[in-house]
Amino acid sequence: MPTVRGVFPPVPTIFDADGALDLDRFARNLSRWNTTGLAGYVVLGSNGEFALLDEREKLALIERAREVTPRDKLLIAGTAVESTRGTIALTRAAAALGADLAIVLTPHYYSPSYDMAAYVRHFGAVADASPIPILAYNMPSYAKVDLPASTLIALANHPNIVGYKESGNNVAKIAEVAAAAPHGFAPLAGSGSQYLPARLVGATGGIMSLAIVAPDACVDLETAIEAGDLPRAQALQRRLLALNNAVTTRFGIAGVKAALDLLGYEGGAPREPLAPLSDADRRELATVLHAAGLVVATT
């Protein structure tokens, strides 16, 4: 089983002026991130706009990401659809294209009809059928489902479910799961604002928007934690708080892409019906990036 440790950005999907996939520009971002200490990448996460992509596009992104991702970095593919059957099919296809792991969001459209036993059955069936390890993805703000610690601990006892991403900003839940899960299970922070506290209570790493725009700073924070340098880790965490807020709850996916443009990466517009950042918000975002110590492009 791969060790899921360190910092992973949920990489954005890049579109051309007509709204189609731009795989070359997508690959250029990955090539630049390859020069950092990032532990790998998540393709088709929330920041990857997976819900706005068709299956052909999803497979093309996984394939291109595998081509440019070195084998010492993990490639994690989002493979969730609403049905268990469909999730299994997409997970197998991702594995065939070279994904190292799959990350699976909770089904949610029929959530009033699901109890926690249904989620345990769903993740268990996907993990049983998957040729690659599975990460569960708890994302209450989008899925409107919040898996409790008891359910996550039950999932952790499946031999092919090797971790989970906590995007509910619940550090106490991470601590509870880390204490009760089998050795080797990887709770992962889902927010850069809580990376340090999450790591201190048992998270093994994080999948977070902040790492898209500030990969080196996030890796520096991880390095300080691993070295036991708590004062430096605290200072780094505090410095990143405003930036994390800007590229998550405040400006969202459009903000992440605008930040990439401002930092000299490939960004562009999100896919409709998501709207690009306004000019005023873009100027405000540039100020936040500069305050975080990042070099903003002048063009």
C-alpha cells in the first residue's frame, strides 16, 4: 500500500477559451509543481470541477496527469459518481490509466434515503472491487453529508480503504479517527487553515486548495512539523491563514484560478455555470497573495 503522507494539491482542470479541456496547459502546471516537495496530486477533486466534467474528460485528465507525474509522487484520482456501480467502473478505469489511489466522495443526491449503513456498504463495495486503494472524502459543505467518526472508523477497518480527507474543518474528528483507526490509516486535513492542528492530533498530511497556489510554503510547513520545530510551524501557519481563506470560502474555484494566473501558472476561467472572478476581487486577491509573500506577476 502507498504511504499517504505530506501535502497534496487538488489540482484545477484547465479549459481553453471555448470551454474545452486544455490538456497542455494542465500538464504545464503539473510540470512546474513537480519541482516542489509536494507528495503528489489529486486530479478530479472539488477544485478540479469534477462535477462539471463528463467521463471522457475525466479519463483524459487522469491519463495526461499520469504522463507527467513522476512515480515518486502519488497520483490520486477522484472517481465518485452517485451510484456504487458507476463509482466502481470509474475507479477501475482510473486504475487502468495509472492512478495510484482513488478518492471517493459520499453519494448525496438521495441522502435523505441513506443511513450510515448505506455509506459503509457503498465505500466497502467500491473498495472490494477496486484494484487500487481508496480514500473516503468527507465534504459536508458540498455533499450536505457529514460522516461521523464512528462511520469513518468502520471504513478504516477495510483493508483497501487507507485514509480519508476531512473537509468539514473538524480537527476533533481527525483526532478521534486517528486514535481508533488501524495503524497506517491516513486521516488527511482538507483545509490549509487547520493543517498544523490537524497534523498535531494525528493527520498524516493534507489535500488542500492552499497547496495549489502556495506549494512551497505548504511544504515548508510540513517540513517544520516533521522536524518538531513548533515555533516555525506556528509562524508559517499564521502567515497562511488569510491566503487560505481567500482561495477557499471567500473566492472559491474562480479565486484559485485567478491566483494561478497572477502567480504565472495556467489558470483561466472555471466552467459555466461557475463565473470567473470580478476585476475588483482579482485586485483584492493580488493584495492577499502579496501579503502572504508570494510574487505576483506584473502582466
